[in-house]
Amino acid sequence: MSQKSHEIDYEIKGSDMQLVEVELDPQETVIAEAGVMNYMDADIKFEAKMGDGSDLNEGFFGKIFKAGKRMLTGESLFLTHFTNEGEGKKRIAFAGSYPGKIIPLDLSKGDIVCQKDSFLCAALGTNVDMHLNKKLGSGFFGEGFIMQKLSGDGKAFLHAGGHIVERQLDNQKVLVDTGCVVGYRGDINMNIEKAGNLKSMLVGGEGLFLASLEGTGTVWIQSLPISRLAANIVYASGMGGSSSGSGGGLLDAASDLISD
């Protein structure tokens, strides 16, 4: 069976603030979330499209339906398509909006379910869809209910904050801070559980609930989600003090981080 997705080459650059540089042959295309392009060669042309382009026969109403689902995830209605319209190989780079690392994925090894803000870019032919967690309870407490599902047979890239830990589960269970789950692949069930007894929940500092991932497959965990980074900046500023001086600057920075 021939590969459906474009076969892109790539190189991840940097250590703590990474970017991925994608090499495109003539007429090859990479799709990306809005606003993540870092630099590109002059012969690469881009166009915002309502859809990921994975189904060439998809009609107008199909694209509208898919765009509506993207709205539910909090993402832009459009994905940007970057195509090499020149001669020879051309390069384009993508980066996240806050310090972190990039996770390269081969979708031919299985679909990926990921947090709605972690998808960065992928080869044309990748299906970027909404995923609703079957465990309804996980949606009532922060992250986890509305996620994204990436499927196809090409390369895709996620961006996450801080250091990334890849855990292989073999009919096992791991508890993770709800904001630290980047994504998972395989026969994994995600739910929420109480963070210990009542005293631990109230004064333990770990929040009221933890994400529970159980089964067999791969789980990716980030050490510094953007929500935690922004909360720490607000806390260090004096919990919303004067808008002038260093405290105001920290609050402005936190607001910018959250808005991104």
C-alpha cells in the first residue's frame, strides 16, 4: 500500500527552546497551526485553508463540519498549508510560543491523541481531528475531555513545555498532573482521580485531581505546561498587585503567555 502523506525530511534544532526545520521537495506540503512558522525559503508559498487537506474528495460542508470541531478545541478555524513551489529542496522552520521541546512522531506506528494546544505541524495527508474522551468526568476538571487526534502515515510534530518524558506502559497505570499530559498512543484509557485524601487535596499543592492513564502504549509527559508557568509568574508578581513597576511587568508577561 502506497503512502498517503507527503514524505518530509526534518531536523530538530536547539535544546530548551527547540524548533523543527522541515525540508520540502518540489510540490511537497506541510500543514501547521496558525502563527507557528519561524522562517522559510522564498519559494515556499503558504495559504490558510479550512481543513487539513487529508481528504482530497472532501466537500465544502465536510470542511465546515471539521472547522466547527476545531472551534470546540479552541484552535483556529484554519490550518496553514506551506508548499514548495520552486525547484530543488527548500526549508521551513516551526517553533512553539513558549520554551519547550518538540516531539517527532511517525503516525504509521499508530494514531496519537494529544492535548488541543500541543499540535505544531505535520506532513500533508495527516488527519487532524477532534477527540472526545469517553470518560466524561475528565472534562469537568481542566484538561482532558476535548483533545485532538492525529492519524495518517507520515510525520507529525508536537510542542510541549519544559522537559519531555516518554513512558512505555505495559498494562500499567500512571498518575499525572492534569496539565502535564501531552498525549498518548496505543490502548490507553485516560480519566481523572482524586489527589489523595481530603487533606492532601486541600493543602497538598497538587490540585484536587490527577490524570489517570492506564493500559498498554506510550505516554508523553511535559514538566512545565504553559498554565503552570503563567500561574507561577502571577504568584511571583504578588498576586495581582500594582500594574506599575516590576509586578505589573510580570502580570503583563503572564497575560501575554496565556493569550498565546
